[in-house]
Amino acid sequence: MKLQQNIALKPYHSFACEEITSFFTTVSTKEALIEAIDWANQNNQPYLILGSGTNILFTQQFIGLVIKMEFTGIQKLQETSSALRLQVGAGENWSHFVSYCVQKSWGGLENLSLIPGSVGVAPIQNIAAYGVEVSEHIVSVDVFDTLKHEWVTIPQQDCAFGYNTSIFKTAINRYIVSAVQFKLSKQPLLRTDYGAIKAVLHARGISNPSVESIAAAVIYLRSNQWPDPKKLGNAGSFFKNPMITTNQYDQLILQFPTLMAYPINDHTYKIAAGWLIEACGWKGVTKDQVGCYKDQVLVIVNYGTTKGKTILDFSEAIIQSVKNKFGIVLECSVNIL
């Protein structure tokens, strides 16, 4: 294991704040991962597993060991005339992996094109976009169980997938994702029911869409709404869409008739966090070199601050204003350390 000390984390997370970590190492094999964890335990150092760093905000120095996952590889496990299974290393770039599948006309993940991050983060967050959740196409997840100190494969039905969550997220620090198995289709049922995709396809005169044309539409939409983290520091959507009861919804809709909400079941509504934030006047607001992105208010952007705490303070001001106006407490979708 190559151990480095007092390493700046700026190159390793998309907010690009200048926090440091006491110790840092990269791992690309199972043996190297276990060696790193054992070193941390033996030296009484907490450790942090880091993927591509596109869903994390460092607000202070990390006193411990940062372990950067670089497990790579795309392996075909099984193939029939209509479908196939792939095993993909956790360190593979998610967007590149989706592009790889789209180029081969393998359907299932095209609606998740251009999402920043690594493959290992996909099941943790149960990433979703344009009507598709990644869990719909996951067969199983290979992990290191730090509690049992052994490698296990967790089937899809045991992953406790939900909105922006999974067992890998709720069982904090227990499971370290090393690889994900996906099921893809050669005869896919294409998902074009999302309004924005329909509009792009219609504008392009496409009445019989393909995996490629849907991916192109999604890339167009994301490129026009979401800033590229390589050019402008951000972690995508900073907040989750909150869930409220039907009674809460009935009261709010009387006061705010244009409230953007979606019924989940007879008892629950999902509220568009972006609508709440914009209604509080945050769109395009910038303070202390941090702001809400001009085209997507859900995205908090680093316009030049070196401190993650400044970004955190900005997000907390948004949360407080939404609570004051609507009585709803927004939850961050970004991991804050």
C-alpha cells in the first residue's frame, strides 16, 4: 500500500474545496482494499471510501485515511439473443459506462446518461433520472462487509432500494461496493414517458426512438440544465425532493395553488424541491462565491470559494428559508463531512 500524508482533496471531489486529509491511498484490488482497512484499524484511524467525489462536500480536514476506489473493468457474464449481464468495477466512470452500453444498443441505462460519478456510487444512491432508477437494472452488488470482514454478493431484492437510498447508504460504513452486476436488454422497452424527453424527440422529428436517440435527448437536456462539474464546482442536485403527508399537501395547496407535487400513494406526496427553493427567491442568487445555478436551482455551485463550510452555510440558509415559508425541512442528497 502506497500511503501519502497531508494530501489536498481538491482534485478528488467535484466541489474542489481545499480541505486536506491526514492519510490518502488508492486501491484497485480486493487485497489492497483489505490492507488499507486493516492499516486504518490497527492505527486507530477512521477511514473514508471515496469514489469520484461527485456526491460529497468536505467542510473540514479529514483526520484519518481516505481510500480512493479504483476498481475497474467491464466483464460480460452472460448473453442471450435478447439480454445480457455485465459485471462492472466500482471505479469505472458512470457516464463512460452508459455511453459504452448505448454504443452497443444495449438498453436500460440510456435515461441515466451523463450523470457524473462512478459505477460504485450508482447503487448506493440508487441514482435516478427521467423516469428510470438504476435499481431496475441491477442484478446484484459485490461488497466487502466490514462487520463480517468478508466479501459478499447482495442480490437486488436485498439491497433495500428506495428513493435516493439503499442498504449501502443506510448501513453506514458497513458495505464497500467493489462491483455491480447489471441486466441489459437487446430488445429494450424504451422509456419515453418523461415529458422533456418526449419534447426533444418530437422537436427532432423522431417518432420511432432508439437507445441512441433517447441517450442523445437526455444528454441534450442535462447539458442545458446541469453545469459540468469539471468546469464549475458542484455535486449535482444538492437536495432531495421531500415527502409530505396528504393532509400537509391539502393545506399547502390552498395557500400555494401552483405548488409542484406528485402523489406517491393515498397518504404521501413528493414535492419538487426546486419549486420550493425557487419560490423562496434563490434562483441565481450568489453569496461569498457560492450560488444557485442559473438554470437549475437545485444545484449549488462553487464559484471560487476554497472552503466547504461556506457552501454548507449557503445550503443551510436555503433549508431555513424553505422551512420558514412552507414548514418543510429539506434534506441534503450530498454527503457532508
